[in-house]
Amino acid sequence: MFPLALDPIAFSIGALKVHWYGLILGLGALTGLFLVIREGRRFGIPQEFFMDMLLLGVPSAIIGARIYYVAFTWDEYKNNFVDVFKIWNGGIAIYGALIGAIICAIIYFRYKGYPFWRIADICAPGLLAGQMIGRWGNFVNQEAYGGPVHETFLRNSLHLPDFIVNQMYIEKDLAYHHPTFLYESLWSLVGIVLLMVLRRQRFMRAGELFLSYFIWYSIGRFFIEGLRTDSLAFKGSDALASLINGLWSPMTGLGFEQGYLDPNYGNIRTSQLLALLIIIAAILLIVIRRTTGAAKAHYSDPIVSTKPQAADPVLMEQEGKPEQNASTPPSVPNHPPLEEEKKEQ
């Protein structure tokens, strides 16, 4: 008797079907927002700033994720362009989501007068929290899984509970598969703890926590992506493919095997190559920003907007009110003292 998969539909309201995937992504976004607002409060940044950021960032991320996916699977859409907009049929990529969200953040932060790197540092753990929870949406949908494994590996080696083991049975393949969603979710959880520890260290400079997020996530993504069987891929040089496979080879020593990649589809997984490039770029940025003095501010330094009227909704409301009495000092944002004071190094 084959195990029954979870129903991807959480509930229905008339003809409207509410999917677990959407609910889980929403929970991930709200959890990330909670962490960001809580940390932003230490710097006196209004919670409305981050709530508006989420409202703008989510659609930007969805658009970026879709464009990224379509760009790498253009052959599937070039003759049916209208299908590009049918995002409910699936087809998004997390790196595209990050690109879309970052572009939105650069514009939004500039409009509000906040330095990009400082706010991005605050958001880093929240991003990982969203990804950690969001991967469980893939679990319910039975997607983004790895190559086939024996049931005993899941039960006896990984000691997974029945509901995960049963969901990893893919009926069309008549086989159990690697729960790559779980690997990435746990990797993200460890990353959240790591980032929260790093941000309390006095040596951390502006932008370095955000770049550390990219380094950590990309390391995990590089190795986990190699297990998947549905990776976006392209045909590249054999030398580059051999380099990537060689870097991934330590996983074989841990008892893992690469997921099958159709050679007619490609020999290089796009996310693996991009992960390597991001790791290199992030390390270089940290070094360059340190050596050139671009990263002068420490993580714990106060964050002040150059456009307080745009950054603080209270001040925006006061713009349209009559001028205050000359004896009354103007209202300014309240920036409470930080838990840690800057020390000269």
C-alpha cells in the first residue's frame, strides 16, 4: 500500500481554493517581518517603514522570480507568450526573487533616506527566516525534491517522522526522494542563529551581515542543488562542469549522490554556478569595502535617515499641519540608545 500525499488545498471558500503553499509563504513573510521590526526597533526605525517595505518587496520578488525562471526556460514560453503570466501554474526561482527584492529595496531605501547596506543588514536574518519556512510549501506540493533514495535511508539514517517520509514518496516515480526542502530549511535555521550572533560582534561593519547571508545561503544552495532532479540548467563547457562536480564531490563521502540531470537539457546547474559567483562576489565586496573605507560604519552604529519626513510617518502627517509655536521644539524621530556603543578599534 502506497503512502498518501498531503492535500495541497488547505480549505475552500466557495469556488476559491486556498493552497497550503500560499499560506506557508505568507507565514514565512510575516515571521521575517517580525524579526526585522524587532531589530529595527533597536535603531529607532518605525515599524511602518518595514511593513511598507514588505508590501512593495513581495510583488517585486514574485516578478523577479518569474522573469528569472522564464529567462532560463524560454523555449517553453516563446511560442505561448501568454503562459508567461500564468504564474499559478508554477515556475519561480528564489535567486530571481532576491534580485527583484533588492532592486525594490534600493529604490525604496533611497526614497526614505536610509543607507542601503545598514537596512539590508537588519533584514538579513528575516530573509533567511522567510526562506526557512517557505521551503515547507515545496514539501506540501511535492516539488523541488532530490534524487531517489531508499525508504530506510529516510527512516533509519535521517530518522524522519512518518509524515515527511510519506510525502517524499513521489507516485509518478514510484520511489522515495531526498527531502531537499528539509535540508535547506535546516541550513537556513542554522544561518539565522549565526547571523544573530555575528550582528552582536563589534567587528561587523555596514553591509557585512547582508553579504554574510549571501555567502551562507549560497554555500548551502550549492550542495543541496546538486541533489535535485528539477534544476534549471544550461549547456556549458565540460571544464566548468567538471570543476563544479569536483567541488560538490565531498557530498559523496557523506553518502549522497547527485540528482539526475538530463545531458540533453544541460550539464551545468544554473543555481550552482550562480551560488559560486555570489560567494566570490560577496567575499570580494567585504574586502574591497574594508580596504577602501566604504564600510566605515559599524553594525551597532545609529541609523539616521537623511529624509526624516519621508522615513517617519508621524513627521509626514505633521507636514500638512500649521507651523509649531516658535517656543516649541520641532518633532524629531526618537532614536533610543543602542544596546552596544561603538568603540574605536
